[in-house]
Amino acid sequence: MDKVIKVGIVGMGVVGTGVAKILLHQGSLLTERTGRQFQLKTVVDLDWERDRDIDLSGVATTTDFNALLSDPEIEIIVETVGGIEPAYSMVRQALAKGKYVVTANKALIALKGQALFKEAQEHGVDLRFEASVGGGIPIIKSLREGLVANRIKNIYGIINGTSNYILTRMHQEGLDFATALQEAQAKGFAEADPTLDVGGGDAAHKLTILASLAAGGFVDFQAIPVEGITELTTLDINFAKNFGYVIKLLAVCRFNGKLDLRVHPTLVPGDHLLAAVNNELNAIFVTGDYVGDTMFYGPGAGQAPTASAIVSDLVDLAHGIGTERETAAAPIINPEKEVPLFSLEEVTNRFYLRLFTMDQPGILAQIAGVLAKYGISISSVVQLETHGTENYVPIVLLTHEASEKAMCNALAEIKKFSFVRPDILRLRLFK
Amino acid sequence: MDKVIKVGIVGMGVVGTGVAKILLHQGSLLTERTGRQFQLKTVVDLDWERDRDIDLSGVATTTDFNALLSDPEIEIIVETVGGIEPAYSMVRQALAKGKYVVTANKALIALKGQALFKEAQEHGVDLRFEASVGGGIPIIKSLREGLVANRIKNIYGIINGTSNYILTRMHQEGLDFATALQEAQAKGFAEADPTLDVGGGDAAHKLTILASLAAGGFVDFQAIPVEGITELTTLDINFAKNFGYVIKLLAVCRFNGKLDLRVHPTLVPGDHLLAAVNNELNAIFVTGDYVGDTMFYGPGAGQAPTASAIVSDLVDLAHGIGTERETAAAPIINPEKEVPLFSLEEVTNRFYLRLFTMDQPGILAQIAGVLAKYGISISSVVQLETHGTENYVPIVLLTHEASEKAMCNALAEIKKFSFVRPDILRLRLFK
């Protein structure tokens, strides 16, 4: 007789409904593979008018979250509400009641993970979050378990599908940012308010989670420098292409004593595998001290992929429930461990600079002079010929490795030149 | 107090030594992450003269495998002997003694997995084999656990590093097969006898394991059609390139009622992510019914990556030891389950044909006529102009989808033409 695991879901939006679909439609497969029956007992949502394209007969539907909390038969609660509140209160209450929780909520883990993992530890339960990064890609499991023997040296993630879709369309079709964004919105890859995606905030949430796993302690989301893709023009895409690069929004985590974390558009060499990750797809490139370079690729969002990840968490929890098996999460992210971060100023990078200047003699010399003054060495420069119709001409420079602080000071000085337009773009090269 | 797990290794070659290095050098990290201390107690090898670049003080070294079998303290045995015997007997004995076993031995799992998993089930222990496919890539864990909610629709693996290195060098540098093979041997990516690698047998072992996991029952290694890369010439690489393809040795697993399994060189579209997997690296592209397309990339061999995978198995087992946790492997590959396979004749493919013919009028018409007779439709053809110095000129054809049986019959007929040289090459296109 297979053990029955009773599950509740709070938040029957796209993702919650996807989880219900798998539990209802893929049940015999799950039982064959795991020796467990997953019974979806109760689902909670405020809106029961919406058509969800799912037959919930046999499942209790309610608007009251307490129906999950107060039901001693429900051992695992899936939180697919999203956002911080009321999700945070719900997850805390569930953990405090001794329920196992699975969430896809990246903002919740990134911002409140420390408190939630303490809560889980105190009550001897586990909180799982595979779907919070990389959608259907089993990246959390791979980092925690598959690469458990490794100190992680660095992580480079294309972990925002919206931005990657926009950049791919800009790169491959020559679209400008606004047109590519509209297209992403029309295809359902971007929200009406795309700020969190194209501004880099969503990627920073996910980077917080990946870096915390790699470091073994929670990192401070607020301390991560974040730049989005909104300032990129087709000109930049084309210059990058001509230099042999593809611009990707990368979440970067590098260990070198302290942690160097950031999210920014990055010039990735055209022959790097990350450069071939296109459209709305995600990929996480991870280097471990024993395993070397690995990459995990797949859909970073969407109903079915996200639900696939959530159900893998359910299965893992189900294996442990009713046994003395210790939960794996607690020791792997220790809520008490301090993780020191570099400030951005402490790190070095290679830079891409794009400036518009008036078409006068001696300008390049003055700009190069400022860079030299701060010890920044130029590796390539392109200044396009003007045809007399435009007031400003673009100059693009690639630099050798230089400190962020030096670059910051140099740019402040360059901005003072009256012949330079204020919209200077500074990007970083993959390293 | 952390629980101590005592481990023995049999086979202190490259991989076994790598495992010992991780257990000895990465011990505090493993304990921090897992709450377990892994103590390497005893290592077995016949040769204790060799320098292994490791300090084994504190570890018992012996030539007698019984030292592991008869030691009740040793709970997990790592088998890194390789090959079928004596590894098979050793693993059986270990399982029969109630020991957990971790192996990197793909031939052993592919050929003897069914018997070994029955043995493990009978004795309530577990046999793990993460390192048997894809070296350091956590592909076994990802298939079994990460994608547990999915019926697997297909798997495409670049899972022989030697072949991929050779093909990359042929593609990128224009080397011929023999030169690229010599280079691979000089770099340690190919054995003195490379037959198992370049002939496709090694990839077929690994495909057997991946397909068995995906199907939930053991597939018959002997039934897999296998073609290697030894017949490929630079001409073929270049024709493929001009058509927009890269030739990769792919292990293919497609589900469509029955299982379609094969290993052969394949024309992969140049913009597919698998086409960007170069040198000795491996990648496994997996499509699940919920998750969609995913890919797992990394080093397929080598001391440190393979040891990384073995230690992840050790950690998984250590979590279960001493608890009532059921082993996950047994239900996921059911040794009793029959897995029906397609014969190659039942499947359809697109084909690449390369023939050398005498330079006479009407030849292409006759070849095309035979293909048409068998219902095979041509999608592209290239016949290069001759310059009078060569007796034979190459003709290359790409076909639309056609049955393997029809192609087989057509080729038998084409071979009878006196104007066709016998060395016809037939490749398949990615689908």
C-alpha cells in the first residue's frame, strides 16, 4: 500500500493551477516512481469565478487559508501566492504549525528567507524553493546536492526570461528596446509593468538565492548592485556584435575570499555557451572547484515548467516525511552564517564605454587622457565617420581590466567635458 | 555530534584517487553542508607502488577486497575498478552484505544493472551511479529527481568526450579524423585503443542508463543500433557546415509508444544549443512533457569531475542511512519492467548521403531515380564541379523524412551501380 501524502495549495493562479494539473493528471506516474500517492486535498484562492481549465472535482476549494493550516492531514502546503504579503505570513504560520512548505516565490526567499529558514529549523520542518530560480531547471537541487562536493567558484546566470527575450530580439532582428519590449508583452513574456524584469530586480532576487546556497549563508539582497537593460540601444548591440560579443543580462556571483555579486548587462564572448542561450530561456553557468564548468539550461518561467519544479520539491519532501531523515536545507543555508560581500568599488572589470561626442578634432585624445590618468588602459576603440548630418558621433571603447572605482572617477570627469553628451553607457565584459 | 559515515574504495586508479582527495581535503565543507562526517577508512587496490599524489596516512591500504566486505563499520563502498569483472562480483557481494554501493561504472550498470538492482532491492540497500553518465554533470539526479514530475519525451546526449573533441577539431580546424584522434590521444582525451569511444559503444552504454531511467525499466543494450564517427571525412564536415549543420555523435532516445534508441553521428542545426557544445565537454538535452526543453552541460570525464559526482551519491546515501527512508532508485528503475523498443527499420529520419561517383552524364538522375522509387524525397543536392584530375566526384544529398527501411533498400540498389564508389556515407539529421 503506497503511502498517501495530502497536499494543499494556496494561490490558484497560473502556477498553482499547474501544480494541481500535475498532481491530478500525472498521479500514477508519480506513484510508480516514488511509492507515494499525492492527494491534492484542498486549494485556496480568493477568486473562484475565473476559468482555470482544470477539473477540481474531489478537491476542496475555499477562500480560507485556515482550511490548510488547521487540517492535520495536510502535510505539505504549496505557496503560489507570490509577493511578500500575505505570502510571508502564510508560510510562517504553516511552518509554525509543523507543515512542510514548497514555494516558487523568489522575492519571499530572497528577502525573508533568513527568517523563514529559522522558523523551519525551530519546528523541524523544511521549506523548499526549487521553482524560485530558473523555473523548470533543477538548479537548486543541482547546487545543493549534485555539486555538494564543490566549493562554488562562480555563477553566471541568465535568469530573467523577459530581458533575455528582449535582448535576443534586439540582437537577432535589430529591434530597438521599446519595440522588443512590446513584442515580449504581446507574447506574454513581459508584464504590463516590466520594471522588475528589465530593471534587473527579478534577477537580483534569484541571484540572492543562488549566492546564498553557494555561500552557505544568506546574502543581503539590498547590497547587490543592479543595472537593467533599459539604456541599451541597437547601436550598442551592433558594436558589441562587431567586437565579437553578445550582450546578456547576467547575474554574477564570484567568490574570491569575499563574494562579488552583481546584476548588469554584460558583453559575453560570442563563442561562450551562454551567448547561445536565446529568447525567453534561462541558463545558469556554475563553476565548482572539483567539477569545473557546468551549465543548466531550460525554461525559466511558465505554468508547466514551474509546476514541474514544485512537484520535484513535493516528492523530495514526501520521501522524508515520516522518517527520521534530516532535512537537507537547514545545514546548506545556515541562517546564522555571515557572508561578507565586496562592494562594487573593490572589484575590477573590463568595460565597454559608449559616448556621443561632438565631431571636433582632439576629442578622443582628451577622453583617452582621462582614462589614462586613472590607470585605465584602452584595448579597442571605434569612432565612426560622420556624414555631416548629425551633431554627435558615437565613440566606443573597450578597456583592459580596471577597478570600478577608477572607472567611476574617470566617468565623472569625462561627463564634465562640454563636447560629451550626458548619456554615456558603461557596460562590463564577461570575465 | 555529527554522524560518522565510514567509506571504503575499491580501485585506486584516477577516479578512486579523486574520491579519496575530496573526502580527505573537502571534509569540513561536506560536514558543514550535510551534518555528516565522511571517514575514508579503507582503500583497496592491487598496485601500491604507483604514485597517486595523495597522502593516505590514517587510511588503511590493502590489496584484499574482503577488508571492505568483512568490516561491519564500512557502510558505503565506492567501486572504481571499471569494466565488468571483477567489478560485477565485487558490487554483488557488497550489496549482498548489506553495503550501499556507489559506482562510476557505466558498462556495469548498462550490462548488469538489472541483476544488481534486484540484488540491492533484496537486501534493502541502494546502488548509486551518478558518475556513470556525463561525469560531473548531475544528470542522473536531474532525471530521477529534478524532472520526476515529467514523462520524458526525448533525450539527446553528447556523452562521449573523445568523439566530441575529435569532431570539434575536425569542424573548427579542418583536421582529418586520424590527426584529430592523435591529438585527442596526446591530450589524454582518448585511450590508446579508442574503439569504444569513436565506435559509439561508450555512448551506447550511457544511453542505456539514461533511457532506463526515463523509461522506468531496463532497456537492452544489445538492441541499440550504434554507429561511430570513424567514417567521417573533412569533406562531410564541410558539406554539413555549408548546409548549416554541425556533425555531433548523438545518443538519441525518443519516446513514441515504444522507445527509439540509437547512437550515430548526427547533423545538428548550427543554431541549436547542442551545436555549441565543443571540445571534450558533454551535454544532455532532455525534453519532458511539463518542463519542456532542458540541457545539462559539463565535463564528461576526468578525475575531479567524476569524483564530484561520486561524492554527491555518497552524501545522498548518507542522508538515508540509519533512517527509515526508502531508497529512491528501486522504484525509479524497476528491474521487472519490460521496455519495448522500436527496431531501427520502424523509424523515420532525414538523411545525409555522400557518394563518390564517376564523372559521367546522367548519374545524378539515376541515383535520384532509385531514391524516388523507394519514396525518398530529396531536399538538397550538391554536386561539385570536377577539374579533370580526379576519377570520382562527390555528390551530397539531404533527404526529407524517410523510413530507415526504405533508405536501406535504396542504398543497396545504389551500391550496385558500377559508377558509384562503395564508400557511401549515410548520416542522419537531428529531429
